[in-house]
Amino acid sequence: MNDLTLSVSKTINAGIEEVFDAWLDPVLLAQFILPMQGMVQPEVENDPRQGGSFKIVMQVGEDKIPHTGEYLEVNRPDKLVFSWVSPFSTDDSTVTIDFDAVDSNTTRVELTHVRFIDEEARTNHEGGWANILTMLNEILGISITA
């Protein structure tokens, strides 16, 4: 079961460089990496370069859930690949995000996450990543009009 895969995609109303860079900016990342509505912003630390690492500590109720990983590929602005270590992933779990410019103000994001401990974890992550992409669109939409 640990070879389970999910893919989610969304069109983001911002330019490709801005969308890509949001994933590497810890201040912006903390604003949109919220897998459920109403969550407290997570603690985010990162070294956004190939071989660098990140740590995201999400708070769900009273529980703090750590997520860590290493940036495996940083190909600005087209592709970002990182390992994903959490209580719900297995060894070699990775996330690949492909960015495609639709036009100068619109980017198509395709996120693929592989390897989960079970089908329930995969399903929960699918909903979480979909919400994260929705939040990313909301955050970048606000920054464009501000």
C-alpha cells in the first residue's frame, strides 16, 4: 500500500515566478500550507535550495505534527521536488510540483505526492493538498490587489 499516489491541480491567479517563489518563502508558506480551514498558521523553517531542508510544524487542536524534508530539485520557475517526512508518510515519500504558465498572470500547478502508510492517509493528504492550493490562490490574489 505504500506506493499510493495522489495528484491535485489548480489554476492560480498569479504569475509563474510568484507562485513558485511562494513555496520557498517561509512567511508566505506559513500562510497557505494549511490543509484544513481554520488551522493555526504552522511554524515554518526552510533553507530553500537544492539539498536544503525544511520543517513545518502544523497544529491540529492541541497536537503539533512535524513535517520535514529535503529539497531534491529546485528548478525555478518550472519544478520543485522535495522529500516529505511525517507521521503519515513512508520512507521515500516525495512531493513534485510542476508549474506551467498559462499566461503572464495565471499559473497551472500540478502537485503529485507519492508513498503513504495507507489509503486513509492518501485520501486525507489529497484533501489537504487541494485546500493548500486553494489557500495559495487566495493569498496570492490578495497580494496582487494590495
